[in-house]
Amino acid sequence: MSETIRILVVDDEPDVEGLITQRFRRSIRKGEMEFVFACDGVEALELLDQDASVAMVLSDINMPRMDGLSLLAHLNELHQDLKTVVVSAYGDLGNIRTAMNRGAFDFVTKPIEFSDLETTIQKTLAYLKEFKELQRQRNEAEMARAALSRYFSPNVVKALSDTSEGLKPGGERREATFLFTDLTGFTHLVENTEPDVIVELLNSYIDGVARIIFAHDGTVMKVIGDAMQATFGAPIDQPSHAADAVACALEIDQFTEEYCAKWKSKGVNLGSTRIGVNTGEAIIGNFGGDSFFDYTAYGDAVNVAARLESANKVLGTRICVSESTVKQIDNFGGRPVGKLRLAGKSGSVTAYEPLSDTQISALDLQAYCEAHELLAAGDVGARQAFAVLVGKMSDDPLTLFHLQRSLAGALDVEIDLSVK
């Protein structure tokens, strides 16, 4: 059943209500139109304050208390969605011109030709219908934009909003950099902490990490509990995706360390965020069909990033990135970790630990790299080199990891993480 159109007629002539009702009786009986009446502008505004269903106003100009021109001024201020058709005599063209300048949609002249009035009403209602449809589409677009902003950076949202090509169903194979995060100790915390504390902690943590990802033009693909998956280089091109992902990882690391310190002061102990980063080709796109939307990525490059995140548990590092990522970054700041044998991989993945400027200045990076070269060459001198480094940097887990391996007889950088 179609919606009944409600029209407010504002006129002080006593016979107008009867004439309008008689002329449009068929439309009224069918429920297509419904008319309400006011004798002047004051009564019209009172009625509109109580009745939000009025779609259009048909108003005379010359009326007591408040004339049609004054009513127009109030309608433009208080009821901007309404469209007003003014009624005036042939000889009153000055008032008609003023009414149109004040926002009247159209006009009819007195004496009223009801066929003209009916045509004008239909034209106005057709415009209103089109206007409401455009408004609905705009609202949907704004809702879609708001939804996109929860997953993509502002730059990506703008690019997707400007084109219809960005998020079409289906996928494509493309190179990108993938980042995985995991907050250590969170599962244990959930089991031993009040729900309201967990909700506050998790919401602010996810929001903080997501903001950092967006600041580096990354895309949040998944949030599973405290773990997050992000992609750099999709859905829009991002030539510096590898460098952006590593810069993002370093900022997330700094954020988490400060975040954990803040919560520790409240008596809540959190672990660090482990991060894995890898660059490679994957199939990226929309999956799930019409009933479910999932913008995600599939491929070995994605799996390697997830495995590198887990590798931090054994290595003692907080960030682990692959050689394929490092090769795309000019002046990479960091140190080699080793050749990692990861679950599901036939070969090894050469991994690095990116370091901030502050971390680099706190470490004897040259001595570490020299010790690592000795270890890679199978030189027994690596043991002594790492022992000396541990003496200098007793709080460096990666150096201690290599020392323990070398003391156990492993004089190489082949680290088997394929079995949990």
C-alpha cells in the first residue's frame, strides 16, 4: 500500500477547505492524499510543531496575524524539508517574486484553476519523492563510509568512496605486506579479571592499535579477541607498503609498552604485543557472497606473517619481519635474527628484528652483527662473542637466545620452529 501524502493548506477564506476536499475527494478516499487546514501562518506553525508527517504546504499570501511571506521565512528556518506552493492573485507578481526568492517551490494564481493546482501538487510531490530517495542514498553512503572507516585508513576510505571499483566482489592476486599482532598473557587475564575491566582494556587497546594502522595507511582485516591482522598495499596501491608496515609495527610496539605500563600502575599486568610482518603475493578481495562480507587475504605470504608473529615467543623478540619485507626498505634499521624453519614451509625464512632509533642506540648493534656472522659461519668464536654481549646487554632476549643455542652445540642460524 502506498504512503498517504499529507498536505497542509494555509488560507483564511472559509470556503477553501470545502473546495479542496471536494476536488480531491477520490484521492482522499483512496488514501493517496490527506489535507489538513490552517487559517494563517501562526496556526500553520503550531500544527507543524505537532505533526511531523506533513509533506508539503499550500499557502495563501494575504492572511491575518502572519502572512504567507512571513510563514515562508519561518518554514525555511524550522522545516527545511517541506516544500511550499504559494497562492496569489495575478496582479500580485511582486509578492510572488518575493515568495520564490524566499524559497517557495512553485506558485498558483487566484482565482484557482484546480486542474493547474492538481498538476502543481503532483509536480511538487514527485520532486519530494525524488529528493527523499536521494537523501536515502546519501544516508546509506554515509553509513557505508562510517563502516569503511572502521576497517580502512581515512585515505583509503576516500579512495574507495570516490570510485565504485575499489571493493567489488571477488579477489585479485597482488603483492602486499601483511602484519599480525597478538597481546601476550591476555587469555589468562580474561580468566582472572572482572568483565568491565577487560572490556575497557580491550576496547582502548584495539582502538589504539587500529589508529596506528590507519595512520600508516593500513587496512584492518580481522580482529579476533586481542589479535589483529592488517594489510598494507590493498585495497589501493601503496608503493611503500613494506616500509609503512614496519614503521607501523615499531609504533604499535612503543604504544603497547606504554599501554602496559599504564595498566600495570592500576594493578593489571599485561604482556607485550608480538608482531609478525611479511611481504608477498596473496589473493585479496571480498569473499562470502551477498549475505556476508569479508574483505580478507589468502596465501602463503599471509601464513608466513602469522608464523613470524608466533616465532617471537621462542626468540624472545617482540617484532619479527621477513627478508622479503626488508629488501623493499631503504636504510632498514634492525638486525638479523636467523633462518627460521616455520610450520608448513619446506624452506627457511630469513628473519630480522626491526629496531627504533632509541633501541639501536641502546644496543651494541655492530658487535651483535659480528657475533651473528660468526654463528652463521659455524665459528666456535660465536659462543664467546655472544657471551660478551650478554654481559653488556643482559636484558636483550635475542642475544641470550643465540648464546644458549650456541652453548647447546648449535653453531648455525638455522632455527627450527616447525614443531610447536
